[in-house]
Amino acid sequence: MSEQKTGTEQGRKIRVLVAKPGLDGHDRGAKVVARALRDAGMEVIYTGLRQTPEMIAEAALQEDVDVVGLSILSGAHMALAPRILELLKANGQEQVKVFIGGIIPDEDLPRLKKIGVAGIYGPGASTEDIIRQVRAAVTE
Amino acid sequence: MTLAEQLLSGNRLALTRLLTQVENDTPEGRAALTELFPHTGQAHLIGVTGAPGTGKSSLVNQLALHFRRQEERRVAIVAVDPSSPFTGGAVMGDRVRMRDLAGDPGVFIRSMASRGSLGGLAQTTAGLVQVFDAAGFDIILIETVGAGQAEVEIARLAHTTLVVEAPGLGDDIQAIKAGILEIADILVVNKADRPGVENTLKALRNALELAHPVRHVFQHHGRLEVVEGPDETVYNSWIPPILQTVATDGTGIQELADEIVRHAVHLRESGDWAARERSRLEAELDALLQQRLVSRFHDQVSQSRYEAVLDQIFQRELTPWEAVGRLLDGNLNP
């Protein structure tokens, strides 16, 4: 096999599902992050808008991803994120790391962290930070 | 229980993990393929190829819906998208067009990056297809990278190859170039509600007629004249039908699905199914032999020796042909 550049140190590509749960239709942030992760050598599966937690968990299973990135701008994160984590676990994918980007009030951060969200990013977060933390979370 | 055994008993987590192992060509993945091989050879493999933007993903979505609703077949989809040649990363968006299939346990969609492979598929696409085949999916839809003229590997893998065109993409010279049209078992003009569809249909019909000359009987100076095609066997062979679809609203999907089934029947009755299966296995065997020989070569010839010979070629002291002779001399013995 030829040696090709890989997304991980062990040679396995990092696979990321980028999904937009809920009803808001603004997906520019999700696309910017998807592209940044691609440029970092990762394989990104983009699901499009208005995904239910069930659809996201099912896609994560079918694609055997390492990471799920959720873009939530609707304010419904406290309903959506726990449900998605629960479904991932029910499918046997408790090792999948979940990241959230969007408008998340500070007072919600501790609870989201507590239920197992690996990283939370608001407006102005740098894609370098996201890439570094995604890599670290997967290889830990 | 091995992952392969779990997969055979219907475990979806085992299926998805095995797909990853096979995609990454790990020792576990290879062992599983060996274990699963006796369970393969059942599914109908349908390839979907065509230029970017012709609507391949939407068409695959509609076909999968159709095979689920009308025929209750279990459907797997392998969607291949390009990897960046610079970073190795990929963004795969085929699922965006396949959201109608969400929530149906009889459908399994797997996105796959091409990882530097140039034929429109990834190196391990055939392996993934085998895993789905062993897992009992009746129909496996394989969507290639948006393909132009040379990405014809899909025809080697699939039993039935759909080439998807759309109005306004090229003139009739594009249609008679070698390559992608020659591999079509069924030609689909998608987006058939768009202007220019007549031109596309005409160009494809003309191209097909050149490829499959038919027997013409016509009046000439008051007598019936018969002009034969070049070969009698042509009459018994499959002539690719041209179908029109609008994948966004489902127009023409029933007809397309009927043609796909008709093609499968044709393959079985004509003996072509077995012939294709055999040539596919031959291609697979050849590819494995090549891989194994190359890796044996690298095991036996040190990198420094290889570099030294490369230097000699670079200095024009040795031709590439002589170099091959020198590098292989005494090597590659089992």
C-alpha cells in the first residue's frame, strides 16, 4: 500500500458526522466546520438540515464515525443533545465523541459537559481549536 | 463470537464495525472477508455513475425507496465521494439527498471516500459490497464519484450499470467518445423536465446506434433491402434502453426499476450473470496478486537498493526497463 496522509496517528482516518438537529435553517457554520475538518485530513459526512436525534444516531451507526458534530442555533440544545447521547449509547456507540457548535448560553455548559459532551463552541471559535480538540478526543 | 458471525446473525453494530475494518484493509477486515466469502454472491449489484450534478444521489434515493416500498427488498447503499488529493480529507454529502430513507431498518447507507483511487470507486469498495452481500442485503446500490470519461471500474463490479446524464452537459461528440457510455447497461436522462432534454436524448440515441448497429429493412428502388449489423450475435445481446427520470419528484422511477429487473433477468437467461461474476472475480484475483507481488517485492528489495537504482535511472546510466530487470533479478521467489 502506498503511504498516504491520514487523519490519525494510527493510520485510521478520523470520521466525523456533521449534523444539524432541530428546526433552524442556518447551516453556514456547520459547512465551515465540515470544510475545516476536511482540510485537516478528516472524512466528514454531512447530513443536511432538520435531522431528528433518531436520524443522527442512525447515521452515526451506519457510518461508524468517531465524532458527531452538532450545529444547534435554535436554543433546543438541552433537549436535543442529551437525547442524541442517549441514542448513541443505546446503539453501543458510547465511545463516539459529541461536539456542539452554536449559540449555547454559559449557564448550560456545565450540564452539557456533565452528560458527556466533549466540546462546545460559540460564535468566533477558531477552527484550529476545534480540529486540535477533535483530534485529541479521538486519540485519547 | 467473531464480528463476522455477529454480522451473519444480524447485528448492525458488527456490520458497521466490519465495514470500517474492510475499508481500512486491516488484518481483521481481511480475515472477516475470508469468513464471509461463502455467504456472498446473492445480491444484485447496481452501479450508478455519471458526471457530477446529474442527480445520482437523488436517483439512488428514489430507487432505494422503490425497492423498499414496492418489493420489500433489503437495500444497501455505498456512496463514494472524492478525497482531497492534498489533505486526504473528504466531505461526503450524499446522505443529504437520501433523507427519505431515514428510519427504515431495511436500508443501510455507507459513505466512502475514494482515498486516492482514480477509477471512480475506492480501493476497498468491492470489499464493502461483499460485506453487505453476506449480511443479506438483496440489492446493493453503488454510487460512484462524479465521473467523467475514464471512471469505468464500476462496470467491473456491478451486475447492472446505470449511466446518468442530464440535459445541457455536452454535445454529441461527448456521447461518442470512448468510455462511460460503453459501460452503460441502462442510460438514464435525469432532470428530464429541463430544457434541452430532446437534444440529450437524440445524442444518446445516435451514440447507441453507432455502438449497436441494428438490422435495417428498407425500400430501395422498389425492392426490400436488408442491411445486416456486423454480427448476428448483436441481435441477441442487450441494447441499453434510454430512460427519462425526474429524481426529485419520482417521475420515471417505476420504469427504471422495471428495466433494472429486466436486465437482471436478461443476465441470468443469457448466461452473462455468470460471465460477469467470473470476470469480476478474475479482476479481484489479479488485483490481489498484484498487491501481494508488490509487497513481496518491497519485502525482498531494500529501499536503499531501490533508491540506488532510481538514482542510476535519473543519471541516465540505466533505462527504466533495464532497472526493472536488475531489481527483479533473483527476487520475487516464493
